Amino acid sequence: MRIVVDARVLSLPEVRGIASYLMEILRAWPDVHAGAQRDEFVLFTEDPIPDDRCCSSADVRVVQVPSIRGSRFRVWDWYCLPAALNTRGYDLLWTPANTSLPVGGLAQVCTIHDTIVQECLSPRSLFERFVQRVVFPYWARRYADRVITVSNFSAGRIAKVFGYKAEQITVVPNGATFAELCFDSPEVARVFLREKLGITLRYILAFGAESPWKNTQGVLDAFRLVAAVNPDIGLIIAGLQPRALPEFSGLVEALGLQERVTLLPFTDRTTRDALYQGAEVFLYPSLFEGFGLPPLEAMAAGTPVVASNAASIPEVVGDAAVLVNAREADEIADALLRVLESVEIRAALVDAGRRNIRRFTWGECAQRHRAVFAEMVDKRGPRKG
């Protein structure tokens, strides 16, 4: 198969969310059987993509298609890419970043991870609102032969919010990246953090963001209650956007917790591994997620998890986390204290977490993607050109 990919996410400065998903699918892409033609991915992008983000067992080629100078209103989406594809002999277009594109003449599969844009974001203008809530759902219904999504929760929301036929939605859970950890033990990870960041307290780890549904305010409210009971525990909130650090620093000071709370921006892989491995417990209080990889990464690091019972999160964590109503700070605090104070609960959660992560592999995820792609290509018939 010759698979065209809208790969613009791979050109962004930081590898997050969808970019990581696309890279993992490419890396885990199944080899074709002996004698068969190798699959080819053609990655279309506006800006250059680093070579180390394009690794795959399939053939990979990058095509840079510039947008019209000074253009606005998503001209690349509806004009530049469709024009570049017009006369080429491709089998399928894959749009992995929540948005189908107005390209006819070949099979199209769109991965829609969630409906956060439609249900949680406040558009900056009426035009953006129209694009997000009218145009994007229309493009999915009109051009996507199949939608792949990452959880049953997301499938239900896509069917409702996009008006997309439920029978044309395929649920393929993400894999989880469990590369060999950087540290031999939690103790070694804590030494690294003490030397690099000056962290000396035992700590709860959470990831933060300014987006309200990430519930960073709820983390701070819950930790205030925990700190009042347990004087020996700290809190680290990592992954904050630089523009959000002053706001959350102010909240920490207002709560009188500046000696107990560490706020960090996006961290490198080694530091992130150390944070996971060194934590007493990982807190994931998000109110809306299409999937949610961080709890699985924490489980892979051998760290117990307390997580929200909202959206897709119960599907992902199964029985391997303590689930809470993350809108209630006292419920979060009670769960954290139970885990912190009980060796038996922590050990049981760690064991359950190691079992749970076996359900999620990028190899199986990539194989299921290929099966969907092949099915759509077969329905369309042989390519032209």
C-alpha cells in the first residue's frame, strides 16, 4: 500500500500526544510477508520533519508542501495538500490528528482521538467555532471512509458530536511506550532528581496544564488537604506550559505550599523517567480524555496510580488504579492518603499495573491499523495513476 499521511504534527518542536502516537505506529508497522511489496508511507508536511521521527519497517518518504505565503483560514488543509495529491497514485490518505481532509478519489481513514476541541475548548473567534464544530464534523462524514479512535468512550462521543455512523468507527486502543527505564531503582531516580532539581521530599507526581479539563487546580486543592495531614510529602506538577507557570506559582503561594510544591515545564525523557520512578504515587485527575497514556507509563515504572473515574480513564486503567471523582478534592485527598499510608495497597496497585499494561502494545495497535487500511483500500479498488 502507498499511504499518504498528514504528518504536520511531526514537525512541531516538541513530541507530544498525537506526534508520539504517529511515531509509534510507524515504528511498530508490521513487516509484509515474504514476496509481497513493502508498504510505503508518504509523509506530507508544511515544515521539515527531523529524520529520527520517521523510523519504520515500511518505506518512508517526506514531501514538504509549503502553504501559500501569508495565507490563513487553513488553506493547507483544503487547498495545498489536496492539490499536491491530485495526480499521484496513492492508495489511501491517513489523517492521524483528529481532522479529516477534503480529498476525494482515494480511500481516507481519519484517527479522531477525542472530541475535546468540540466539547471543551472555547474558540477564539466565530470563524474558529464554525470550523471546529461544523466544518470538521462535516469533513469526517463526507470524506472519511472509516474513523479510528482510541476508546469506546471516544467512539460514543464521535458518533454523537460528529454525527458519524457508529458502525464505521473502529476502536483501536493505543499502545504504551515502555522503553527500558533509565534508572535501576526508585532510589537511584531520587538521587538523580535531588542532584538535578534539588528535590528532597517524598512526592506525589502529577502532570499539569492550563486547560481546565486537566484539573491542575484540583490537584492543588487536594494536595492542600494531604499536606495538612502528612508533613513529609511533597507534590511535583510537571509538563506545565511556560505561560502557565506564573499563574500556578501564584496559586501555590496563595495556598502557602511553596515549600512543598515543585512546578516544572515540559521535561526531557530522562527526567520524566526519574519523576515516574521516584514518585510515591502518580495522580491523574483529568476530567476529559480520549485515552490517557500517562497512567500506563506510571504503571510501567512501578508506581501506584490514583486516577479520575471520568471519560475513557476507567477503560485504560482497569482495576489497576484507585478511581475517584476528580471534581471532589476531598475524595482525591482521601485516596492519596490511603495509598501513601498502606504498603499493602501500594504493592497491590503496582502488581495490578504490571498486569494491566500488557493489554496495550504498539505492535498490535499497528497491525490493527494496517488491517483497517487494507480493508478500505480493497473496498475502493486498485489505485489510478
